[in-house]
Amino acid sequence: MTQPPRILPEAQWRERRATHEAYVDDLLADHRWRAERGITHPVDDFLWQYYTFRPAQLRRWHPGHGVVLAGDVSEVLAQRDYRATDGGATVDTEAVLRQRRATLVRSRDLLVAVAQRPGRFGCFGMHEWAMVHGVREHRHPLPLRLGQQGTDRLVEHLGVHCSHFDAFRFFTPSGRPLNERQLTRADQLDLEQPGCLHANMDLYRIAYKLSPLVDSALVLACFELARDIRNLDMAASPYDVTGLGLDPVPVETPAGRATYVTAQRGFHDRAAPLRTRLQQAVDEVLDHP
């Protein structure tokens, strides 16, 4: 059943927009400072290299599908994917759907599949270790905490239990056979599960691909989740990240593995309501007549 449009008075939507922009400006201040000076950061840069949403896009506020912005909306209508409607401006859901329906259907299928599975919490972040196994050239210009031999020995001893194809595809040639399963893109709907750090990070990708059909607050919440997960991902990696202000999570020890699992469960619980909200948003948009 189609819901009637929700109307936001001009003063209200302008305040929400300004609050969102100020929050994002503060959140990305360090990134902007480094970018202006050409300074790289292996942890933070990942969010802008691996994902395709730019800082300016994250800063841009959208009310989402089914919301009418009232008042003087001339600047809103100058943006892509908006149209005039009775009383103001609204996201042009029909136009966006014509361009992205297949992407939204795929996203919904993945959200539903992952939400229906129990989380697995015994990988100990070995996906990052398998990405440096047996090679001298590494993705990040950081030293390995255990050295190359120690790194190789640990990942061989613990094995790799990765269910996420987009992590697996970055494994080294010698690291791939260490995984319990040789993953393909076709496996994603059948194997991806909600305990996986990268599956929960990728809620951000689903969210921004929905933009502007979802409230920017939801996109931002998924971004902040991805950023926090990235910190754990690198803290538990084979790299020495102390110079980046992170305390290592030493998964080579029982205590470190316990710390990792506790954090992993916390991210699982934090991601679950975001996954539900995204699924509800996709369903509402796809049900739009």
C-alpha cells in the first residue's frame, strides 16, 4: 500500500540539511586536511578508494523517497533526481528506478539472504593475513608485526574461514588455497553472513546506491559503521598500525582472538537494525507504483 507523501516545512528541512552538512564536515575534517596536503592514510583512505561515494556526496542531504520539501525549493530542483510536485519538490523515484531497478533488486535479495542466516564469528580476521601470504609486495606501506615468516605461519596454522567474495578476491595466489572454500561471485547470495566484517561494511555501499531514495541519515549511519569496522579490520590485520594511532588486536594470541570476536559480535548487533531499515527502504521504493 502506497503511503501518502510526508511534507517537511521549509524551516524544518533547511535545519536538517544544515545539521547534516555540519556533522559531516566535522566527521571528515581529518580526511579533508590530509587530502589537501596529499597525505595518505591506509585505514581511512580505504573508504574512499574501495567505495565510490565521494565526501561531497556524503555531505549532500536528501530526505528520501516519499517526502515533499515545501517552500522555496528552486535550489532543490536544480539538483539531479528531483522533480516539482504539489507543494514543493520531491525525489523523482520513477526516474531513479528506471536507472537502478536491477541494482535495488539485487541489493534487496542480498539483504534478505544475509539477515536470515546466523552470524559466524570464528574467522579472527584472517582474510587480511591471506592478502599478504607468501609475497613481498603488500597492499599497504606498513611493516608486518610478525614479519613475513611469522605472518605466513599464523595464517597457515589458523586457516582462513572467509565467506566474503570481495575479500577473497584480494587473497594472494598462495593465500587462496588456505580458505575453507574457493569463493566466486555467484556464491554471494548463498554464503554471505551477518557476522562478517566486510558484509556489514558493505551496508554502506547498499545505502549510497539507494541515495537519494533514502534519508541521508541512514547513509551516514552505515558510513560510520563501515569506518569503525575498518579500524578493527586493520587493528587485527598483520600490519603494524601503531603509527596510525590504533592499538593492535593481536589475533595470534587467545586473548587477542577473544577481543576480536567480542568486537565482531558488537558490529553484528549494530548492523542488524541498519540492514532491516535498508531492506524496508528498498521494499518501499520497489513497491512504488
